[in-house]
Amino acid sequence: MFRFTIRDVLWLTVVVALAVAILVNNNRHRKQVATMQEQAEQLRREGKDWEHRAKALRNDLMRGTNQNTDVEFIPDGIRYTPKAKTTR
């Protein structure tokens, strides 16, 4: 039969504790990476929206028209919103 000393049990406890700590840390890291990827995708979508707005405003300003944007006066300034494109 096997005989274990207290030292053997302590070493086994340390090894198991390290393994559990590594697994928990990896799971937490994966969740953080997934959250950061979702936030990056949301920022990309917002950036494309703002780019679209800026292009519409620039085109209106270059032409001197209000063809592509709706202008709204709000307490903090002016809000330019691109008009929805209509298909004819």
C-alpha cells in the first residue's frame, strides 16, 4: 500500500491550488477579451455612423444646400443628421 507523508499531501495541495488558479484566471481573461471585442465592434459601428454624418454635412456645406442633412438647433449647439436615402 502507498504511504503518503504530510509533505507529499502539502505538495499535492499546492499543485492543485496552482492548477485551479490558472484555470480561473484563463476563464476570466477570456471573458474580458470577449467584452473588449464587443466594445471595439460597437465603437467601429459608431465611427462609421459619424463618418457618414460628416460626409453628408461636408457635401451640403460644399454645395451650399441642405439636401443631405437635417439641421436641428439644440441647447448644446446644432445637430446635423443625415437624411435617409430614398430609392426612386
